[in-house]
Amino acid sequence: MEKHVLTLLLKSLRLLTTGLLMVVPLLCSAEMVPTTKSAITEADTAESTPAVPAGEAVQSALPGQPLVERATPMVPFDLWDRIRDGFAMDPLPDDRLVFKQVAWFAARPDYVERTVERSRRYLYFIVEEVQRRGMPMEIALLPIVESAFNPHALSRSQASGMWQFIPSTGRIFGLQQDWWYDGRKDVVAATYSALDYLQKLYDEFGSWELALAGYNCGEGKIRREIAYNRAHNRPTDYQSLNLPDETRNYVPKLLAAKAIVLEPEHYGLVLASIPDEPYFAAVTTRKKIDTKIAAQFAEMSPEEFLMLNPGFNRPVISLDFNREKTILVPAGVADRFVARLEDPNVKLLSWKTHHLRRGEALDKVASQYGLSSEELKRINGIASNKKVAGGGTILVPDKSDSPSESLELDGKPESDFSPPPTSARSRHSRKPGHKARSGSKTKATAPAHATKKPAGKKPPHPQQK
């Protein structure tokens, strides 16, 4: 009997101990993660608790189980947030023009959407470079004003590319321009040069507003206006100078883009999220390759490939003197692109050069290679209404299975030759003693070579392979 009673007492004590072990974790859990409900689902928890930074963990417990650490996934940081954090320019004293430009953007949501969609290819790289140089993040939005992030943009003054360099300024800042390639449209090279130029202007004028104005209308104009105002004891800030209308609206338009990035919903606009991560990687090679084949290697359409590589003017990526070329490809396919490029069994070229003899009809050459004369002119950069002079080199399709003998230009490209004169009378005004020579040849003008870029820090291409 006594033994039976002792057994019952031991069982009761064991049950009491087990109950205490179950209650203590619950009390600890409730104390660590307070809630307003007695029971919540995992989805409710995700909505009601703040995000935990990457690398940390939250505590969770089940009844009767010890506390464990559970990693909480972090929502990727958006590039727009990083841009907002880097804004540093002060508002203009008179912001009426800014409000006017904001209204312009707000009335064109489709335009804003297209601009944002284009920007997602380039914006991370630009933000990285602006931040590396310690510049205000407003500068990263400048392509909105210049080109709406269109790297193929060409103005009436022949300013080209996303940053809108005219030929002469492009050469001063090291952007090569020739038959094969236009560095003003190169996403990476033009960004480096544009930021170099803006920094130079800021160092001279001591104001980002004046630096931006100089970028738009020329530093000489800003110098003259500052000198004039000083001579007449007038202020020399951006809004006090006598500037062209385009330049007067230039900084307000940039600040309007800033206002929209800060509060797009306030203006009825939506900015699609852009991940804070590289969009493209740079691959360098000395090989010549068709742009269409390169696009296939990069797993892109030819049109999309040329949005990343707009500097290449021809259907073949080939620079003079067999120099190293940089090709941009989506970051996720860079390794596969390199492997395909190095495959010896893949033909990379389907074009060759053809020396056009004087008097050789372009229509006949085009027909010989299965093209229309219009398409052959377009491929070779020859204006559709231009008469062919002859004596230059053109690109034509290579239908053979063997590689082309050469893609180097023999002399000058045909597009660089002036058309033959129709007659001496129509091209020259008659002067006493002036006599036109019959059969005289038109002199070709060689493409200007890029000047050496000013010395300065220049990082390697992003994610260079």
C-alpha cells in the first residue's frame, strides 16, 4: 500500500515538472516578442513586425521547445533609396521654374515610365561612380535632362549619346570617334568623361549649379557672364546670370527630376523599382565579332544588345589597330559569354571589307552580295541621298565558311569621301584667272583622332572579365 502511494506521488511530481517546462518557454517567448493577439499566423507576424537587417535573426519558440534562431529574409535595398540618401544640392532661391518643370513631368507619366525603364540598364553604374567621386547624387539624374537615358540620342547640334557630347568636347575628354566606334555613345567611357568634365567645371566655378550651366551652354559663356556681373557689382550665382533659355531651365529641370524621385506619389507618378545591384558586366577582348553573334552570346536581342553597346557604329565590333574592345553584357551571363567567345569552333564574323573602285556602281555591288543599295548605304554610314565617289572601303556580307582575310580599312571608308562634283560651275563661283582642272580628284579628309584624356584617376571597367 505504501509503495503504491509513493508511486502515485512520483508520477504527480513528474507531471508538475513537465508542465513547468512547457510554461517557462512560453512566458519567455511572450516577453521577447510581444503581440496584441493571443495567437498570430506567420503571415501576420511578417506584416506587424519591422524588417530585421541582413545578418541578424529573430527568436522563435514552440510550446515545449527551446528557443532557436530563425533567419529573416531582407527585402533588397532599392536603388532609388540610395539615390535619395545621396542628394546634396540646395533648392534654388526662386523655385518657380522648378515647379513648372515638375508639372511638365507630371503631365507625361508615359514619358517618365519609358525614361525609368531605359535607366535601369545604366543607373547602378552611374550611381556607383558618382558616389565614388563624392559628387552630389543629383548628378546621377542628369541623363534624364540630357537624353531621357537614351544612349542613341542625337541633337541638332550633333551632340550624341546619353550625356550629349558634341564632337569637339568629346575629343577633348578622350572620347574616340571614328568609322567603327563613337565613344560619345559608349555607356562607360562617356560616363567617365561627363563626370570628369562636371568636376572640372565645379572646381573652376565653385558651384554645382554653375557647373551644370557650363556643361549645357559652355564654360566660356559662364565665364563671360560672371565677369560682366562682377564688373557691374551684381551677384554671380546661377539665377543672376544672363543665360540662354535652355540653360536657365536646365538646373530647374534637374531639380524637378529630384523632386519626383523624392515623392513620386505626390505627383501621381510611379517609379518602378530598380535593384541596387549591377545590371551589366564588362568583357574585354581583341577579337572581332558580329554584333548579332555577340547579342546571341549575351542572350539578348540585337536591339537590346546595342542599348548596352551603342558606341559600335557598324554590324561588326572591330576597332582600328586591333585594339582591345570592351563589350557590356548582362551581369548574369558574363561567364557564359566569355566561354562562347573563346570557342574555336564558332565563326565570329560574317562580314568582310570590299574596296570600291572608282566608277563601280554601288547598286551592282549591293546586288552581288544580296542587299539593296539603301541597306548597303545604311550599314556603311553613307547618306541615302549621297552619290558614291568610289575609291573607299565598304563592309559587305561574307558568305564563305572561312574567316575573312581582313577587316582593316584599306585607306578610308567610303562614307568619308566627298561625292564627285557634278560640274565646276555648280560647285565654284567663277573668278578671274580661276580655271577648274578636269579630272581632279577629291581630297579625302581623315577622321580626327581623339586627343589624350587628361590625367586623373580612372577605375577599371565595372566587373571587368
